[in-house]
Amino acid sequence: MEIKHEHLRDALRGWATELTQRTVTAEITRAYFALDLNRPHLERIEQADGTVDFDAWRNNKQRIFRWLDSDTERARQKIRLLQPAILAALPAELRARLVAGTSISYLAIRALKEHQDVVAAALLNASRVDFERECDEAERSLRELRQAYSALH
């Protein structure tokens, strides 16, 4: 399945909101070098002696997020080349949503998780606001599963 540029952009922007662009950049850069990629060009942030190259970190952050926000074919190609590192760096749930986000299997697992969160909130005597939020998420996940299943049959 091809992952669209817009989906990667949204996923990384959301992830960067939870963490920071710097942290996301560091994770992607680590994965880039662990996978032994060489295109597009990123600089090594963490040196062999344990020092951190803050200029490289800043440069990588500017590159990655500039490529993400650009709609030029050249920038999209760079993100496509970087995609293995991005997927390796993403948290498992976010990666699964990108790779299999509309599959029945993924949607069913997500619905189960969301419903477990509702039960846990009730058993742990969560605040009404938190309990209602969990209920809303569970209802949304079940609705998405129903829609995907109906589209197949």
C-alpha cells in the first residue's frame, strides 16, 4: 500500500505536537542511519564519541519539515526516500494507522482498544470528562469499523 505524502505529513505533524520537532527529527535521523540510508542527505546528529552536533540536528529538522510541508515533486520524492526511516521511527500505533489504517483488521483492533479504555476509565473511577472522551473515541472507532465493513459487503 502506498502511503500518501499528506498522510505522512499529518502523522509527523501530530507526532511532533505530542513531542517536539527536534525529538521527531532525532528519532528519524537515528532510524535513517540504523537502516544505512544515504538519500536524501541527512547529517549524523550523535557522534561516535557521544557528542551531539546541534547544527546537524537543526539542519535535519529544517530539511525534514520543509520537505513535509512542500508540495513540489522534488520534496515529495525526498520524503518517499526517507519513508523507511520515518516508519521505523514512528510509534507502533501511529505506524499501523499509516500502513493499514483502513483495513478491517486494524479498525477492529482499534475498536477493541478504545472499548477497553472505556471499561478501564469506568473501573478506575475516571473523571466524567475523561470517561465521556473515552466513550466518544470508542463510538468513533466502532463507527469507522462499521463503515469500512459495510463498504466491503
